[in-house]
Amino acid sequence: MFHTLNRHTPGIVTQARTGHGHFGEYYYTHNIREPATCPCGAELQTREHIVFECQTDEQHWNIIDERASDYQLATLFGTKAGIDALAEFVKMRKAFQKQKARAMREPDEQKAIAKPQMSHA
């Protein structure tokens, strides 16, 4: 599956699988000055929360349900079917990405951002 993905997705999948990425739990455990909360309001944004609980991602839960229906990170992060589902989830939801970068990559957000005009003074 990885050969059909954009160049960012395999790296993000690896970060999610290893627990070293752009999400609150990592920030909290490594004392990084970034919010540990989830944009949905959850107090701590964990990997489990992102893939199994976050209401923001509810429309994409079917991707996980089909291949990791036991709701275990070991299945999602440790089996071929689970990793494929995680890659698709990351691609569709832009999960496990730094919030600022994530907003910049969402198509609706990109359209709303105007390029600054250069002034010729």
C-alpha cells in the first residue's frame, strides 16, 4: 500500500506506530511546549483517542473498524491489515500531524488562505 501514498504518509504512520509524533501524549511525556489536549476537547490526545475515540474523526472510523475491529493498538499498529488501515486513516483524516501543518494541508483551509501581495515600494 505504501507505494500508492504521498511522501508524507509513510513517515506519519511510522511516527504513530512508534509513539514519536505530533500528538498530545508525546508532547506531554517529553515536556514539549505544545498543547497536550485534543482539538475536540479531550484532556490528553493519545494515540488510542485519535484512532478509536475522537469525535472529530468519527466519519473515518469505518476505515479502522473494517481492519482493526478489536480496537487494539497492537492490531492497528502491528498487522499488515492494521497498518494499511492506519495509512488510509492518516491520509483521509490528516491524523497525527502537527495542528498548524494539518490545517495547512486540508483543502478547504488552503482555499481560504490568501497569498500575501508583494508591494513594490
